[in-house]
Amino acid sequence: MLGLGMAVAALSAAALSLGSMARDAFLYPKEKEIVPIIAGSELDDVPALMRGSRRSEFNSNVFGSAPRSKPPRMCEMPEDYFDGILDYPEKATPGYTRRNAYVRRYKPRRGFLTEREMQAARVAWRYFQNFTQETTGLANSVGNYPSTTLWDTASYISGLVAAYELCIVEKPEFDERILKLLTTFRGLDLFRREMPNKVYHTKTGEKVDYTNKSGEIGFSALDIGRFLVWMRILKNRYPYLGNSIDAVLLRWDYSNVIGEDGLMYGSLISKEDNSTIYAQEGRLGYEEYAAKGFALWGFNVRLAHRAEPYLTTSIHGVMVPYDGRDPRIFHSQNYVVTESYLQDGLELGYDLPHDDTSPDWLHSDGWRAEFAERIYQVQENRYYREGFMTARSEHNVKGPPYFTYDTIFSDGYPWNTVTPRGDYSPDHAAVATKAAFGMWALWDTPYTDVLYDAVIELFNPEVGFYEGLYERGQGIIEIYTANNNGILMAALLHKVQGPILTPHPGGPEVWYTAYRDRDARVRKNLPDPPQQEDWLPALRHVTLEEIR
Amino acid sequence: MALEKISVAAAMLAVSLPFHALGQAQPAQDQGQQFSADDAILDTSILFAIGAHQAEQTLRSAFGWATFQEGLVDGVYFRFDPDGYARFAQNPRLDQDAFEVVCAPRSRVCAAKKGELEVALTPRSEIQITVAGAQEKDAFSVTDGQTELPLPPRVFQPLDIRLETILAAGGELIVRRDGNDFRRIPLLGFNAVATYLRWVASGQDSTVFPRGWPVPSEPVRLTGAAQPAFQQPTQPQQPQVPAYQQIAQQRQQVVSQGAPQSQQPQPVAVAAQESAPAQPQQPVAAPAQDGNMAASITQLQAQLEELSKMMVRNGGVSPNPAPPAMVPQGQPVQPVVHGQIPHNVPQTIYPQGNPAHQGYPPQQVQPNAQGQWQGTRLPAQGSQDWNAYRDLLAARRAGTQLPRHQMPGQNVPGAQYPHQYPAQQHPMHQHPVQQQLPEQQPDMQPNPEIDQQTNSTERRLEALFARLNEIESRGGTPQSLTIHQQINPLTGGKTKQPAGMEADPAPSGSRQQLQPGSTDGSTSYGSVSPMDARIERLEEMLSRLLAERQPEPSEDRVDLGAGVYIERELVEEIIAELDGEIGIAGTLQPVLDPVQPLTPTEQMAPGKSETKAKAQSGSASPEEDEFKTLKDYLSNVLSKEEAIGN
């Protein structure tokens, strides 16, 4: 009996083992042979339901390096916070690295704000206190004129973030303002149910045309790109806003704003049949900055992020890059101004969207940093060679033509100040306050000290900072704008905290997981979490030194 | 420590500036310079010249004009926005040597500026220039690079046809001080700018274009083009006759600061009345005109023009219209009358500034036989006569309008006297009954003769000199035509001078000497029978037009026959209109020397001037009583002229 029992037990054990082996053999036949699926590869057949749960890949989680830390608010910083922060290692020699990152020749300004700078921040914030509409939470673009764009709304958000981080406002006010704004955006009437209209009435939140009358005129990919940059900044810095932000962005239809070629497309309305016309939007400088905004949300904008086609022109010994697309053919001007390069530096640190680890002195989007340095250098050279204090950008002016592109180069002319319709308007050349502050923050040089002195008192304490100082001595541009004051505050925030975009906090996002059970993601061209293969490449371009 | 201070300060600020500050009253920021859709006064799809086109602006801001118009005309490139902001320059970049035009918000009051030169339009659609920094002792001249023509000081008054033509011919305006060049201002684009100012003031009416202008075949309205606000019901009514001082001040703000100071609608019209109550306002055509009435008006206009041409042919005088009244040298620059006064009647001036502030009534100024100016005061403001005068004007404004004011599209003051050589005189704008030009081809048919006259100063001068020689050959004495001997800095000699121009001007020239045709026996037009037929025709049309409006006889009205009466002043004005079309340009005007500026009215028919003044003053005279009918009146006037001519 004992023997029989042992035999049965042995048989049972054998059967169990055999069953287990059989189950393993039949149910998991190739488990050990599974190759990790990489998005975009031939093996990318992961069901759509599962793709949203994959984590977005950044430098930190791919290479295992520590991500940058989110800096504390200025009022919470220890006194020794900035000790050694600008002590760059010896290897930080100016120029491109082997990985096409770039080390700039000039250091940014870092440290606590002085009383004078703090006063500037408070005055700039006054603009938004004065001109934010209670009904919608939107801020006027220009003074009390009740309209705004997404570009200028992003500037308002930059001012709001700066005000909070610089301890000008506290969290209750910050939350009230940003939630009001996001709620308004959640309900905005889109341009033909696609993307936000170019202009909105700030009091009513309705779509308007350029004369602020009800109507729709299309959408701007550049404006949306900048808005996306600040949505990502908000979401990374304040994860509790994530759902609100995702709800806003998930309403939009991205099927036309990003082409399959990786370019960005704006839209306008055909005069002939009222249909929607999509046209490539963006020129060198603005295009790459806006493209990075889309890339921060997982879109493939490889071609838009590339500098090519571009040309250079020599101005004061600097090879100034400008867009190589012929305006006569493409009917779009190639203005070279400071603004987009400043915003890339202040907000993104001239880093690639996936780079959350590189130190402040190393810019992984190398050619952007190098081009920005040229843009700075040519303006400094003009000052030292011609005497013209120069900090050029696009800016509003008082009265007609209301807006000018105060360019470093455009239409074949250096220092060309042109109106939107193409008139040469040198009388409107100016030291733009926002450009001066931005250059002051990113380049700690004697020249930016001069710029700083020129604009630091250029304000009305009750209203905000003026737009700028006319180059030809006509005085102050007595107009106040959201863009000017917002960028100014971002520049001051950069001095305290460095690049404003902080690393992704990790974890899944509704932005990637929503609508997985329906075709909405396909119809709206919503992206999947970016994987390493989706990263924008780090490129480099020939410098003047290399040519020599 | 510093950080603590900052933190404390920030915290205090945060407490003191709660979020509900969102709703606080916005500061009284001067945002008047900001963009306003209501500032749109132009439809950029209506072309200013052949070859122009509407384009879209590259906007990145939250507001602005979505469209503009650009083109090339009269040798200059131009671009303008819906709010009238425009630039004119030889270079397509519109950068160097450019006229910049800025319009006062929500009005058609515009001014152009190039350097120190500022060009504006008076409410009577006359060009008036100013030169910043110019002084009284400065000398002004125009040069085309070879010859130089001195300009009289009245160049700073509203320009007459001759001065405007000279300036429009191009060249350079030279301001000399103590014998040295103080300013040299290129005049390239002057003609285009002047035309543009009139075009804007007239509401983009192509009839204001001068001869030779490449007028587009028809207004081209593109689908979806931005419509100017003035076409929208919410648009506030355009100020019709703003006070010129206020306009100038507003314009100065606009030009010097880039924008006016207030975003609110400018109460220009109200202010004009307040500041210059003595200035009668231009009557405004009723917005909706009866179609038959408009057709009749057009016919009447054509009849008038044809009548004038006939009289010109019979009288042997030039059809050029008259210049406005001139003020002799030494007289202060006078403000412009904003009333319904034709060019050939005395102008109202204010002897000591604005009567609203000085207490002086406006003064009628006219030259006497010696070329000296004398004034006839209008009734004092507030007096019974003044009230009667004002009522008279009000009645005229209300409904008794001259037919020419009812021309379609001419609903603004600037369009009523668009130019001394208005486009209506151009074949392409004349009534089809007269011209019978096919609709497809009239646009590009500039008159080569006019081109020759207007395209350069030299040609204009040559024409003028030829005209003088012609007069002189007939035995007339060009007494008032004197050219100052001008030393040409390049040649050291005199500039071109016509034969006989160095003769000492006779200060007491008789009217007989002034009358063209008076010595060569040419036929005067007083007794030409075809003209009588025309007058009868005119009577009929006036009777038909005005019968229903003025049925009641009155001392102030003239019997047209069949129990139809019209206001005497209207008759006066028609006479004045006829004068302007007929005789004045044929007479000699002191183009170059204002020492003896006999007005055309003085030269041609002094009696009419007197009558006009009396009519305006509300007084009656035995002479007026003689003219019971229009025919009588016209016959009397013409017989007087005939007597003068003989």
C-alpha cells in the first residue's frame, strides 16, 4: 500500500509537473523571445489601448541619470542657494560638444532679485492686475483693448508663473487665476471645431477677427506652439493642474496643424469659397521654438525643428542666420528678431524637449543656442561699432501702424524695421523692453548692463512697463502689452530659477491615455507618449570659426 | 537679510493685491492711440489707381488691419490701410523721401507729412501746406533743378489751382533764409498725396481724381474684403465741417505723436460749432436721394458745364476755373470759410482771430477797384440780422441744396469742391449724353494736353508764359503779373522770363484792359442767342426741380416764372457757379505777385459780388428789386459784363 501510495504521489507530481510544463509550453511558448516593442518600429503593433500607458521617455529614464530638480520659489530659497551655481566645470568650454550640445560663451545672470529688479517684477505684474478680465480670466494683449491671442495668453501665463515663483502672489490667487483661465479655454469656441481661433475677445471669450468683431480668421500654429510650451511648463511645475490642462488640449483637433511631413500649418479662410486654407507657418527662429512646444506634447515636428533651409548674412562680422525660403515665392517674410531665441533660452534653456538632465550651462539643442548667440552678438557689435543701443524684437507702437517688426535682418536689409504691410519704418526702431530684459538675463555682459539701465525705469508704476525706447530719440513707446510684461517677468524668473521648464514629474498622463477606446485619437491626430526614437535630433551647423 | 526683506515685501504685496483686483477699474491709461475698428474709413478693395491691388497684412499681434492696398501712381508707390494711414514714396519700400498720411480717428480728416512739409485739406477741399520752422522773412520757391520759381507768401493759404499745379509738378520746395537754403523739401508725390487726401475726404469717390489720373474702370470689391466701419450702421456720423484749428491741432497730435490722444469718438463737429459758430456749415446731401431727382441733377450739372463751355467759346476765354479769393501780401493768414461760398465770391475772414472768442463777427472781404481789400461786416453775432442769416443758412442746409451737392457719392464737404479741375470735367466723368463714351474704355484716356500742362513745372510755366504773351499781343496789359527777378544760383542769371514781364505793372489797370477779347473784338457772350436758349433750359429745370420746395413768394426769393420761387441766394450761387465755370480762369490772375490781387469776381462782375454780400447780410437794395426773375438777373449780369468788355 505504501508503495502504491508513493507511486500515485509520484505520478501525480509528474502529472502536475508535466501539466505545468505543458501549460508553459502552450500558453507562453515564446515569452523569452519577446523583443521590447519600440514605437515607430516595425514591431510597433501594440494595441492602441495599451500605448497610452507607456511612459514618455526622457534622458533621465532612458539613461538613468538624475533629472533636474524643480527650483523652489524665491522666497523659499535658502540664502546660499546660488552659491557655486555658476561655477561651470572646466570641460564647459564654449562651442559644440561631441553630441552637438552647445556651451555658450556668456553665462546667464543668476541670483536673487535685487530690490530694483523686484520692483520691476511687481510693476510688470501690475499690467496683468489691471488688464485681466474678470469674466474670462483672459488678459488683454495691449492695454485696455479687449482682445488677445494664444501667444499673448502664454505671455500672461508666464507672468503669472513668475509672479507666483517670485512670491508676488500666493497660491490662492495663482490658482484662482489659472483655473479661471483654463476653464475659459475649456469652453472656447474653436475655429471650425479644430483649433483655437487666432484672436479672442477677452471680455466675452468669443472668436473675433483682427478688428475685434465677432468672427473667425483661422488659427496660428506659432501661437499654439508657444501656448503649448506654457501648458507643459504649468503641467510639469504644478501637476495638480494636469487634468485641467489635458481637458483643454484634448478638445483640439491636431489633424491639420501638424503635417505628416513634420511641418506646422496654420489656417486661414479662403476669400473665394470661405473654405479653410492650410499653409505652412513659421520661419527660422519662431518655427523651431513653436515646434518644440508641439514636441513637448509628443507631436512629431522633426522638419519644423530643423534650421534648413536657412542662409546667413554677415552683419558686423556675425553670420546672422535667416530663413532661406524666398518671400517672393512663399509670401511670408523672414524676419530675424530676438524674441523667439530669447523665449527658447528663458523657457526651454535651449534644450531639446526630451532633455531633463543637462546642466544649465549645456544646451542640448545646440544649434539653437549657437544661433541665439549670434543674434546677441550682432546686436552687441552694432552698439560697440555704431553706437546704437540695440535690442530688437517685434513690438507694438502707438498709433498707426500699431505693430512693427523691428528686425535685425529682413527683406535683404540689415536693421530693417518694417510694418506688417511691408513699409520700411525706421522711425519705429526701438530698444524693446522685453528684448533688453531677455538679453540681460541670458547674457551677463557689460553691454546688457547698458540695456538694463536703459529700460529698468521704463515703466508707469500703476500700469506696467512701456513697450520700449525709440532708437532715434523720439522717447518712450507709451504702450503696454501683455507680451512685453510677461516676457520681462520670465526674464526675471530665469535669473532666479534658470530655465523655466522643469522636468516631467513622471507617471501617465490623461493626455496620452484618454479616448483609447474610441477613434477620437486617430481623428484628432493625438500623439502617443514619445519614445526615444521620436526625440528631436541634436544638430549642429557650421559656425564662423569653423569656416575660418 | 535682503531676501527676507524681499519676501516680506512680496508677502505684503500679495496680501494687498488680492485676486479680486481683476475687476477693479482699469487705470485711465492713455489708450486712445490704440487700434479701433471704428477708425476704418476706407475700403481697401476700392482701388485708388489702375494697377493697385488689395493685399493682406502679415499680422502677429492681436489686432490690426487685415488688408491694405498698394500700387504705383504718378511716379510714386503707395500703400494705405483702412484707417487712411498711407505712405507715398518713389521707392517701393516707402522709406526715403516719403509722404506719410495720418487721419484723425473716425474721420476723413487727414494730413500728410514729409519732413517739415505738411499737407492738409481744408473743408473746401483745398490743399493747404505748412512748413515747420518757416519764418515770415523766409523766401519760398520751387525748383525743378534748372529753373526756379519764387512762390508768394500766400502759398501757405489754401492753394489755388496754379500754386497747386506748380507744387504738384514735383521738383523741390526751397525755403531760403537770409539768402541761404534753409530747407529743401522734395515734392515728389505731392500730386498723389493731394489726390489721395481728396479721395479719402470724398469717401473714395473717383470723381475727385484729376485729369490724367489712371482711374480704375470701376470699384472692385473683393469678396470677403474688410468693409470700413463707415458703411456700417453703428458708425458714428462723420464730422462734416470740423473747425480747422481743431483739425490742425488734432492732426498735429496725430502726426507728431503717431496717434490722437483720445480713443473716444472725436466730437469734431460739435466742437467746430462751438469754436466757430459764425462759420456756416456745409450742407450735407440727404443720404437717400430720389432717383429721378438725381438724374435731373446730373442733367443740370451737364447743362451747366455745357453752358459754360459755350460761353467760353463765345467769349474766347479759357475754360480754366477760377482760383479762390486771394489775400494780398501783408494780410494775416486767414482761416478758411466753412460755408457754402463758391470760389469766386469774397471769403470770410476773422479780423482778430476766432470770433467765438473775440466777439467779432466774420467779415466779408473783397478787393476794391484798386486791388485793396476792404471788408463788409456780416451782422453781429446774436443780432437779429445774424439770426436771420443763420436761419437762412439753416434753411439751405435743411433742404434747399444746389443740385451739384446732390451728386451721388458727394456726401462729404470735400467732394463738393473736390478740385479746381474736378474729374467731372474729364471726359470720362461727364454725362453719357454729352460724351457717349463706351463704358469699357473711358478710363485710360488721359488728356495729353492736360498732361503736358500738369506734369512738370516747366511745362506749366511755359503754358503760362504763352498765355501771357497772347494777352499782351492783344494789347492787354498784364498789370498784375509780375515775376520777381530771380537770380539763379547756378547760372548767376535770371530765370526764364516771358517777354514783357519786366514791364512795370500798372497799379491802376482798368477792367477793360483785363478783359480778354476786349481789344481784339471777340464776341462777348451777353447777346448770344444759343445761350439764351440755355438759360431758358436752365430755368425750366430749376423750376421743375424746385417747384415743390419753394412754392411761396418772398422778398428773399426770385420768381422763376409760373409762380415758382427760389431763394435769391441760390440764384446768386448759381451765378457764382457760372462765373467760376466761365470767365474767371480766362482772366489774368496774379499768379506770381500778389501785390494787386484783383479777384476774378472783381474783374468780371463787381455787381455780383456786391449783391452777394448784400444778400448774405440780409439787406435789400433797389438793385436787387430789379431782378424779379432769373432770366432778368442773368441778362442784367451778362449785359453788364458785355458793357465792361466793350
